[in-house]
Amino acid sequence: MAAGATHVVTENTKDFPAASVPADTQVIKVDAFLCQLLASDAEAVFDAVQVMYDRYSRLTMTVAELAKRFASGESAPHFGGRLRDALEAPS
């Protein structure tokens, strides 16, 4: 927390009880954090997912298929569903 972080993004939220975290720092699960980012700046999230996708030369799926995989998984299902829906929405 000495770094001035505004968020602690973790699945282990129980390891960060409110009393142990500065009042201006939010402890949040990965899925919720990604959903907040998508809601606040969808274009930046799309760009970041595309950059991550481009780094993995062995992926045999599209970015939309990657979003569907997020949606069907455990780590970020809400984010994946919202990302998938946003990617499938007409421009």
C-alpha cells in the first residue's frame, strides 16, 4: 500500500480485511475490477485484450472466442460475458 495503490485486485479478498487496508483503497475481485474497467473505458479494454491476444502466437481463436472462454470460465465470467456482448454488438 506504500505505493499508493487505489485497488488490490485479488480473488483472496478474505486476506485483506477492511481494517488492514487504507480507507482510500478498494479490495476487489478480478471479475468485478474488469467489469468496472469495461464500463468506464470499453475502447481501452478492447485495445488491451487485442494486445494480449496478439502476444500469444499459439492462440487459434479469435478475440471474440477468447471473450466467450472468459465468460464460460470461473475467473471472470461476468467480464467475459460483457466483453463478448460488446464485441458482438453492432457498431
